[in-house]
Amino acid sequence: MYLLKVNSFQLKLFIFLIITLTGTNAWAFDEKSTKKLIENQCAACHKFQGKGESRFNLKAPDLMWGGSKFKRDWLVAWLQGKEKTMYSKSYRWDLSTTPTPHPSITEEQANGVANYFEKNLMDSTVEPNTIDYSKFSEMEYNFGAKIFRDYSCLGCHQVMEDGKPTGGLQSADFFEAFKRYNPDWIYRFNSNPPDYVPHSGEYVADVSGLGLRYATGYIALQGNKDFKFFEPWKTEYFANANAASGAKVYKEYCSQCHGAQGKGDGPAAAGLNPKPAIHANMALSDFPDDYLFNLVYYGGKSVGKSSLMPDFGLTLPPQDLANVIAYLKATFKGGEETSSNASSGGTKMAKASGTDCSQKRKTKKAPAIYLSKKNPLPITETNIKAGEDLFMKNAKPIACKMCHGKKGNGKGPGAGGMSPRPRDFTCSTMMKNIPDGQLFWIVKNGSSGTGMMAFKKLKDNQVWQLIHYIRQFGK
């Protein structure tokens, strides 16, 4: 009789306390009814036990490891029909190329299924915390993107590149993979995909343990616009860096190419092309910490420089690496003034005397499809300012001014250590003979045999804005 006297407010309060104290709705997880739902409905398409099978034997993906594979919040939303379909085509694309809608259930049922997954469908081979994402850098992400493309992952899975869907439509898209998948499961899957989907087109890529880390991190972060990349140059190792200790590291690892005094005359230098950078003529003190870190840790190829520059990240302890960078910045302080003194007469003298200021090059000519291109952007204040921002600070892996100089005269902080020297954009007699398309191609692809790196991450419009700004120097 007492229960009949409970008013609606008391009942709501009781329910609220249950949810607050237990962290879940007590009625949402009815294991018996959830199991019945799975057996009667879900199992009509999905398999919940046994080993992975070829998709050509299935109606829908295997879910024996569903609790390890999916993030709970995404799964609950997906089961309610609140998330986009995973497959642009059907899962069984051999039978249909039309996306198959997934049945929706209530929020209470979805939470019950999620609980069931977490309790009964965990993959014991998935190891926790395989990647510490608090230590995952942007350079590693970029390496992962390259592996994703080079090893054909892009052939089956779509990702967003420059705001556009890119890739094949055969399998699940990765537009918001960070919301959908547990990163530890991605790592385990990438270790040997046929364990999960044998005879279905998945294959084992020939990548190292580090490559597995890079590719997994790239996939796991797809769609995560708020992720903060690790910046090693801001750690305690760099705060405690000691240039004197770095001198010893420089002698042991760098002098064999760059020479004891940084003059590019180490014993290995004579047989190298391109030649090692002449640190003694460079203002490494002006170079950004992130650029120097990536150059030393990941090697020259990581920043578009020569692969002859090794990657010392697995060789040098973190403190040694920080110390040698401190030594570079404290010791080599040449730069624009040093570079201009090293030039034969300088551009201004050449112009004043009426001689040719052109710099002789054996630069490869761009393919015809590029060479015929004209800058499609109008010469406006907005476009020139955008180009200036790229030239002075925003271009990656390093701002253009670091080699070409703030005045575009080829006398930046790094110019003195380069052979051949960077282009002098103030030389109008030279610049007028270089087509827009040639400049575009060089910016995008770099110039072999010179210090000019490729700026592949720049969007086409950014390159054209940069070209507009570069051409201002010769006017």
C-alpha cells in the first residue's frame, strides 16, 4: 500500500539518485534481455564467437572483439542511428554497392549492448596503452600519413585530405576514426590484419615497429581536431640542455661530415653530394627549435633535406640530443651578414655595375603540365599578405626567410652553409625568365642537388600566394 503513495517527484528523485550513484541507468543494463536482443536480432547478421572469417562468408563484420574495437560513446550513438554509416558501399560490396542502413534501437538498449560488449566481447590479444599519445608528435603523424599512402591503405579506406574525401570506397572510412575505434585495437589489428579479416583483401605491410606506431597513430587521430601534438623541444631535457656537453656529442657524431669546426670538411664530406652543411657560416642560433629537433632526431629526409643526414633519435639519449642542439645554437651564429660577405660582390654591386645577377643552375625543368601553368590568383593585398606570412613564418618544415632572407636576396641565416646558394629573388633579370609553373613545381617538389626542400604540405592556393609575394622582391 505504501508504494501506491509514492508521488511522481519521489520516483524521479529515486531514479536520479540511482543514476548518479551508479553512473548508469539501473534499468538500462538488463543482461538477460540484452543477450536475448543480441541472439535474436544482432546475430542474424553478426558473428559473436569463433575466429575471424572472410567477409565473403559473412553478412556483416565479426564482433567477437567488439568490446575492444569500439569506443563506448560512439557505439551507443551508432546503435541509435546517430552516427554516419561506416561504409560508402555495402559491407558486402560484391553483392551490393548501396549502403545498408543499420537498424536502430533505443538508448537503454544501446547502453545494454555496450555493457554486454565490454563484459563479454573483449580481445585478450589487445594490449593496453601500446602507444602513449601524450608523447606522439606531429612528425610521427606525418610519417604515418606517408605510410598510409605508400602501403596502399588509402586504396581501401577514405580519409580527409585538405577537406576533401580521398581514398578507396571498399572498406570502412576513417573520417572520424578517433571517435569510433579504441587505439589499442587499431594497433593490434594493424599488427596482422588477417587475424581479423582473412581472405578479404587485407594484407600485412612490411613496416617496422616504429612504422606500426606511426600508421596506427595517424589512423587513431583521424578527425580529432583538438589533439595537441607532443613537442619534445619543450621538455625538461631542453630546459636543462648544456652546450658544453653538446660539444662532445658534436665531435662524436657530427664532425665526421660537418668537420670539427663545422666547416663542412669532415672526413666523409669529400665523397658526398650534396655536401654537408657548413655550420660555421650559418646562424643556427636563429633556427626554430622544432626544425633543429626534427632534423637531428628524424634525419634530413624528415625536413626535405638530404637522406645523407642520419636520424639520430634512436641513437642519442634525449639529454644528449638536447645538448647537441644547444651546442649548435650557441656556437654557430653566422647568418645574413656572414653570407653577404661570402658572396662575390653581392647582388647590389652586380646591379650597380650592370652585370648579370642571375645564378647559374642545373635545375630540372618542370613537366609540361606544370610549366604551362599561370598563377590563377589575382595580385591583391590579401594574397600578397598571405604569401608574406608563409615566407616569413608559417611555411613548414621551415620559413622561406631562413634561407632566402627577409629581403629575398638569398642571404638568410642558413644561406652561408649551402652550396649552391639560395635563389636571389631580387634579381629581376633572372626571375622574369622563371615561369610561374616552374616556381610552383619547385616549391612543391624541391630541387635536387640544392638545399631547396619540398613543401608538400602547402595547399595549391598557398603556393600561388607565395609566388605572388616572391615576385614582389624583383620589382
